Amino acid sequence: MKIYNSLTKRKEDFAPLEGNKVKMYACGITVSGDAHIGHAYQALIYDIIRKYLEKKGYDVTYARNYTDVDDKIIARSHETGIPADEYAEMMIKKIDAEMRRLEVDDPDIWLRATCTMQGIEDFISRLIEKGHAYPTPEGDVYFAVDSFPGYGKLSGRNLEDARESVRIENEDNKRNPLDFALWKSAKEGEPFWESPWGKGRPGWHIECSAMNMRAFGEQIDIHGGGRDLIFPHHENEIAQTEALTGKPFAKYWIHNGLIKVNGQKMSKSLGNSLLLEDLLDKYSPETIKFALLQTNYRGDINVTDSLFPEAEKHLLSFYKVMEEAVRAGAKLDGECPEIDRAFDAAMDDDFNTAKALADLFGIFRRAAALLREGDVSSANGMLGQVKKTYGLLGLFRTEPAAFAAACEAAHKAAVPEEIAALVKKRAEAKAAKDWAAADALRAEIAAKGWSVKDTKEGPVVEKI
């Protein structure tokens, strides 16, 4: 099995540090707002990687964190009037519920920054003792980037490049503009913890290093996260952890791609964030997963208006074959080892879910042909194996007859009654060949923020 290592910039044979034990950590969500599709994608990817490693026989311990103290959380606390700790707890519960709706499993270990404060203080104190960090008279503590010669090895940036791209804070007692905060002195109205340097709270980067140390010790096998975290977050994690231990922090660094919406980077400032809650109200978990996993995890995903409807259409066609097999007497409990071997071959090549999903089209074409020929036994073997093998990706877990009904129910629930009535009137106008009325109704639907597309299965209504 080969994994692309962001640290070495190449695919490498996977070999854990200790026998068949795998220590795996993925950066989780900063709970300053609702979970969006990017959060869902990242959680899905590392859940699948964990499950595939277990399928290969590895003993995996997977840890994931919530960042529950942060500048953005404090800002939201001030906006809402809810204390920061209560706001963070409220959002964690909400996001947990949405991830369970998506059917993404919990990690083996949940970590929180606020539950790791003693470890964070100890980590910082030891860095100061070793000369890699320094406190200021104001009560801040900074990591001295110049003290770690390997700085930049993950992102490939030299210090000058890094200096130009990192946000420079105007701190009089900062020795180097690149030095980053390990401990931030408390400001008025902010939550704080007592420390040897005064009242304050940890910087973002030190939280992950200390949580890793708490869960796994000095070294881990896999560290994952989104590609946007490579610099400065993961670069800083490497610097502070390896400066402390003198050992390589993570053997493999894995980074998933980012989500774009109609070609643009998804961001709150552009107003194009796709909230997970909204997606789950419109599409089944399997549809969302199929749509996202069609792209190899390292590539960016461009969410267009057709991405989820097309994914649903493909799944409906697959489930239709399964339903036909059941009507013909199949129990969908057979085996076809070659399907499992092909799946493993794709996943062994850097978890290539895109190739694994592409294989499904040929599998279902062959199964449909076998049913037409009356070979129910062979079709049962293929489709039973699909259920077993692709269940690892969260697919084909629904009863065939129930999937189409669930999709239809989700769409009806998501589309307001007013829009549904206009769509029905437009369908009636088209049936009467009153094209002018149909076009006028389409325009009225669009003016209210919805689009309607005609398909062989009927009109598909989408929020614009």
C-alpha cells in the first residue's frame, strides 16, 4: 500500500513505526460556527482511511480534536452573548449530531484543547527551558523560529518566503516576525487560564501538539488535515514538537483537497459556504458521500449545481439493479472476490476512491446483463460483494426499495410548498404545450431563488 506523503512530496510504501499499530491524528473543527461541506469532507476522508487501514489488518488508534477555545469562538461569544465555553459546547453537540446524520463514525479518541491545559503549559515550559521559546513582559510566550533549522520542510518555504506569507503581528517584544504565539496573555472580556506567565490562553498551534502528546506520546504514524493547514499550522506543529523531542513528529503527513463552489474557493466572506445541515436536509448521506468521493482525496472538489443531483442519479440507477435482483430472488449476500481485489488495488494506491467508484459502473452493467440472462446467482454474488466491500465507503447500506423513496422524501421536505406548487403548475403547462407559461413559471421560480431542471426522472429543484 502506498500513501502520498506531503512531507517528502512522493508516494511511499506504508510501514508503521511499531509493528502493525497505527497512531493516526486528524485536525478537527474549530467550533466557531456551523459545520460546512468542507468539514464533512475532511471528517469523511479520515474516517475512511482509518477503516481501510483496519481492513488491511492494522491496529488503528484514531484521534481527532475539537478546537474549543479560539479568537473566532470568542468573537462569536461576544456577538451572541453566550459565554465562550457554553457556545463551544453547544456547537460541538450540534456538529456531532450532524456528523452522525452523515454516518461518519466517531474517532477512537476525542480531544479538546480546553481539556489539555496542563499538558499545554508543560509543553511550553519545556520549550522555554530548551531555548526554543521565550516569554515577554506582557505575559505572552513565542516560539523562536530561528531555533529550529528545519522550519519550512513541510511547506517547502524558506524563511523569507514564509515571512512574506504569514500574518505579521505588531508585537514590540517579538524577536522575529515569524515567531508564533504559544501562549496569549488575556485581554479584557476573554476566557483565561492561570499559567506561569500570567492569565491567558494557548495559541492554536500548540494545542494540536499537546493533544497529540497526550494521546500518543512523542511520535505518530499519520497526521492528517486539509491542505490549507500545511502552512502555517502544520509547519508550526512540526517545529514546536520536534524542537521539544528531537524526533520526527509524524512519519506520514496526509492532506485532503479543498472545496470550491462553482470554481470559487468556499468562504464565509464570499457567502458561498454550503452548510452540512442544509445538504443533509436535501440529500441522503450516501448521495453526499458518492458525490465527494468521486474525486481523489488530494484533489479539490468543485461543487456545481449538478454535483449532488448527478450523484443521486447514479446511485438510483445502481439501487434499481439491486431492486431488480431482489425481485428475481437474490438476497444480495453473495461473494465475488475479484470485486474486493479491485477495490483494494484502488485503495492501496493512495486511497483512490475515485477509481473505486468508477469501477461501479462496469460492475452494475455486468450485473444487469446477468439478470437479463437469468443468471441470478452470479448477479447475487456481484451485488452482495458490492454491499460488503463498498460499505466501507458508507455506500449501499440502504434497502434497495427504500433508497428512491428516501430521496424523494428528502426533496419534498427541502422544497417549500410554494415552490413545489409552481413546479407542478409548470409541469402542467409543459404537458399542455403552453411553452410561454412554462417559461414564465421557470422565471418566477428563479426569482424566488430556485432552479428547476427537467430530467427523465422528472423535474429536479435546486436552491440557487
